[in-house]
Amino acid sequence: MATAVPVLPEPQARALADAYASAVAARRMRGLAVLIAIVVLALISGYLAHVRPLTLFANIGNFGSFISRTIPDFSSGNPIADLRAWYWNFPGWLGLLGQTILIAYLGTLMGALAAIALCFFASANIALGRGSRIATRRLLEFCRTVPDIVFALIFVIAFGLGPMAGVFALAIHTTGALGKLFAEVVENIDMKPVEGMRATGASWIQTVRYAVLPQVAPGFASYALLRFEINVRGAGVMGFVGAGGIGQEFLVAIRNFYYSDVSAILLMIIATVIIIDMLTERLRHRLIGFEGAR
Amino acid sequence: MTDVTANPRGLGDAARADLGGLKQRHPGVFRASPRNRALAILIPLAMLAVAIIAMVLLDFSLVRILNGLSRLGRFAVLMIPPDAEGRAWAFTVALGETLGIAFLGTLTAAILAFPVAFLAARNVIPNIFVHFGTRRTFDVVRSVDTLIWALMWINVVGLGPFAGVLAIACADFGSFGKLFSEAIEATDGKASEGVAAAGGSKLHQVRFGLVPGVLPVIASQVLYFFESNTRSATIIGIVGAGGVGIYLTELIRVLELKQVAFLILMILVTVAIIDFISTRLRMAIIGKQKLS
């Protein structure tokens, strides 16, 4: 059975078709404008950043040969001896990796504690006053915008070379980053317990302790764990400026063309970062699960 | 039963009179379970113990901290007033270079990651080996820091901002791949089902069913990364990969602290401007309510 397809009279159909065509054309024009803007910006950026595609094409082979040179020599017929030769400094590197994780841990812990202390002053609903709120926000913004490695550069001069400078640099950056996130968590709480506490005549500290903290603790812990993950990566490069961890060893290896060391250290860094990612993700899921169950 | 409306305090009085009974009937409300209580004490203690061990292992010493703090205080005095000392133009050029690195790096990463992300999405490629393998590749690329990528690219294209562009492109390729594929998996499958029902091929389903849905999300993520990359691009010069970082390192090393303060202020202002523009654009793209 053929279904009758209703055919509109010619003028009406043309009007609709024209409207459709003009709508599509308008969208295409807008897409084209965005595309042109992006291309122009990319060309300006390319000029500013001295992009030389020819150098890239000429030297892209170098990247391949660089990678292939970092592949260790496994040709002597004794794989275990080859592995030993590749990871000749395994205990030393493992120690430095441990140091890197400890730097990240201490930096995260100190930063998180400072952020907990500051975030209540920065949040819109719990803050004591307008002036202190704005001052705290600006302070957190400053800590967050200056990159951790710049703090490390200054601290290495002030505190001397070594992991301590790295810990403090990470701690300050973490304070800024977590302080903002924590303040947002505090702003999203249910205000009824706070009102209840205030109605009983509780002081500000008591209100924060009994009405706010129980609500925000899982969120705080989850963000702090996420930051720990990021800080492990950050601590890995602190050594580039002499602030402890595995970075120094990697910089030496790559600058002196110790190719097999480069791959050995890089693989250890990647493995550590991925393992820590997996562990913190599992912990965070459990924390969020707790929160959901309550 | 007490009449609560007549006497607002009646409920409280009744409860207080029956406190013993209430405690007996609802023990869980009045006392935390022993397990939770033990955890609440043990976890902070364990964290503190690890922190103390870490401080010992990392050679923390009070003397060095105090000396360092006094030196930092002196640095802070030396930083005032911030002054470019005739190098404002050089700093501006370097900042422009930094923005160029961030923009081009983010754009390259987005263009490269966009097609590959579809391979990592479960609803496009059901084959577990393909999407699992692609995901792990993203994870490995992502776990290498931008500065490490920069060191490697310097070996290929030489010192300069181009190495920085490639480093940011590589590091972000991993992050974008992960985020894009998650965005693709979160889309509503109805649109592509509709395209399939109308006789569209697999490619049509992706083009007309998926891409229009994910494009705004992806654009917003790219803008957000551009924002954060302007920050990473300021430090990429520390290893010699262009931008403002090279000045920052050198000036800090020779303790030209007035210029350092000026440069940091310039960076803060630039980052604030970029943040403002990109937040506006993101709001325009995905609407204010979704912006978290």
C-alpha cells in the first residue's frame, strides 16, 4: 500500500526551503568565521613561537632515532644480565622515586592543611567579613597562578638545594589550588545545620567544626587525593631546578645523552604515576561512595 | 503525645525527660561506631607519622627553615618596587611567545586527539582491545610531564619555542584523548540510533549523531586547557623551550628581584585576562548553568 506523501503547494514549499537554506547558510557562515579566527590566531602564534615545520620534517627522524637509541641493548643472549645493565642504578633510582613521592605527600599535606584553614574565610556563606574574604581570595589566586616550579626556583636560593625547597613550593601552589576548590565545596553545603548551630548560640569555630566540617570532609579528602596525583607529577620535575626527587637524575641523563638511562628512568616515572593514579582513584571512589550512602 | 504547636518547647522537654530511653533505643545516633571512631583517630595519626618520617628523610631542619625565611623576607623587600629596568619590551615579546606556544600547543593537541578519541570510546568501537589499548596509550602519554616532553623535543628540533609547542601538544594529547573519549561515551545514544534507523552508515552516525553533541563540551575543555597552558608555557623556558620562563630563571638566578617581581606581575595580569576571555567564551558555548 502506497502511503500518500503530502506535497505542499509550490510557493509554500519554496518559502520553507528558502528559510531552511538561509538558516543553514547562517550557521555555515558562523562556523567559517570561527574557523578563520582560529586559523589567523594560529598563524600569529606560529610566527611568535618561531614554528619551523621544515625543521620538524627534517628532524622528525631524529625523534625516531632518539627513541630507538633509548631502547636498551638486549642482544648479549643473557636477558637477566642485560636487564641488570639497563637498570644498573635501580636501588638509587628507587630511592629517588621514593623521595619524589614523599615530596608530593608532604607538599599535599601541608598545602591541604593551609587550604582548610583558609577556605572558610574565602567562602561566600561562612566568611567572617567582606574584607577578609576578598583578601583571602586574592592570596589564594596568587598562590595558584605562580607556577610551583617558580616558587621552587626562589626557594632553592633561600633554603638551599634539596627536597625541602620542593616541598614548600608544592605546598604553596597546593594551598592556592585546593583553597579555591575547598571554598567551592563549602559554598555548596546545606545551610540548615549552620543555622541550627547559630541559633543555639555556638561560636564561629564551633559552627564550622560541627555544622560545616562533617558535610565537607569527604569532598575535601577527594580533592586532596586528586591534588596528590598531580603533585606526584610536579615533584617529578622539581629536580630540574635542584629541588629534589628523580628529576635531577633524569635531566643529567638526557643532557649527557645516557640514552638507556633516559628510558629506564622514564619508565619508572610512568609506572609510578600510573600506579598512584589507580590507587587514588580507587580511594576516591570509596570516599564518594561513603558520601552517597549517607 | 505532647502538643507541639501549643508549646514549642514541649518536644524538647519530652525528649530530654526521656533521654535515657532514647539513648537505649537509638544507640547509633548518640555514639559513633567503634570502627569509625578508631578510623577517625588512626588515620590522622598514620598521616602524621608518615609526615614526620618524610621530614626526617628529606633533611628538614629548623635552622635551615629559619635562615631561609629570613632570606625570603629580604628577597621580598628587594622586590619592591617592581621595575622592568628597561626590559619591558623584551618581556612583552617573551609573553607573546608564551601565549603563542600555549595556543598552538593546545590547538595541535586538540586536532590530533579528536579523531583518536573516537577509537577510545566504547560506544563507537565496541572492540575491547582497540579502546582499551588506546586508553592506556593516552594514560602513558599523560603521565609524562610537559617539562620532560620539552627536554625530549629539544633533542629533535633544537632549543626554542617550537620545542615548547610540541611538548604541550604531546602532554595535552593524552589528557584530551581521555576527556574527549569520556565526553563521547557520555552522549545520548538516541541521535546515532536515529541516524542508523534512517539508513546512515557508521560514519554518518558519528558525523551526525555524535559530533554535534560532543562539540560544545570539547570546545569548552579545549578553552579550559588553553587557560591552564598559558600557565605551563610560562615555565617551559626553564629547560630552554621558549617563552617567558628563560627570563624568569635567569633573573632569579642572578637575583634581579625587581625585574622578577615585574615579570611575575605581568604574568599574573596576562593570565587573568586570558581567564576572563576564556570563561566568557565557555559560558557562551555551553551556557552558564553547566559551567562548574
